[in-house]
Amino acid sequence: MSAEITARKKAPKNNAEALKVPIEKRGRGRPTPLRYSEIYGQAENYRGSLENVWDRLWPALSNAQNEQEVATALREYGRPYDQTFGPLAALIVGVLQEDTFPKRARSQQRYLADSLAAFGKVSPRRSRDICAQERMKAKRAHHIVRYEYYVECSCGYDGPARDHACRKCGATIPPHLFG
């Protein structure tokens, strides 16, 4: 058995297969088991759920002081999402008592959804940071930065357009040609 172990340890240094594997450097800090895109997706899902029941649920949630009162409010006013938010009652109490909890309804929904999205695996603050980071990634997704038109105008100009018009005489490009 020891011969097998030593044989495995002494692999040839010039192995062609080993050279094909790309080496990725790990970022700083402790590696996280969390998938940020899943947390963001869960936050968006929670936000939609909260929008549906917020008018009935918020008055009861705003008066809740402990975990039992939050669980009762979710059972009575949060249907059909009471099973989703029920296990997070203790986390909801903490989020509702934060000093930075917003005043407007839409902001409250988003704040609560973003805070609960990580299921308590990280702090509510970190969960909101992750959601904000993913939101920014979504905004920076691939998009066209600039597009150019080359025109051949009746005035004799042949070249790139400026602001959908001929650079020489200013004749505009008809909208049906943008397509």
C-alpha cells in the first residue's frame, strides 16, 4: 500500500495533461460557500412576494415586537407566503428593529427582501450588500456603448454620421433606416 501512495506522489513533472489545466488565483479572504447570484435571485423573489401582501401585512409587522408576534402576523396576513417567511421570523424581528429601516413602503419591501435573502447565513447588512453588488452587475451587463452609421449623402459626403445626420449638410437619417 505504501508503494501505491509513493507512486501517486511522484508524478512526472513534465506531464502534458498538467500543463493544460489553467491555474486560477483565488481572491483575498476566506472563500465563501455562498452563491451571490442565488442570493440576489432570492431577494427578487421575496420582493415580489412582499409586494403582493404588503398592504395587509405591514400594519401587523410594524406593531410586532418579538418573534411570536411576527410569526402570528405572517400566519394571519401573509398568506400564501407565510410558509416562506415563517422560518425567518427571528431574522425579520432583527431587521425591523434596525435604525436604518426605511419609511416608504417600496423601500421597506426591498430592504426586508434583501436582508432575508441569505437565510441568515450572513448578517442582514452583508446580505443587502451582496444584493446591491449583484444589482450593479446586472446594470453593467453587456450593452452597446456606441453605434455608428456610415452615410452616403446627396451633398456628396461619404463617411460616418454624427447624431444620425450628415456631417457636411446636416441631413438626418430617416428613422425607418435605423433598424
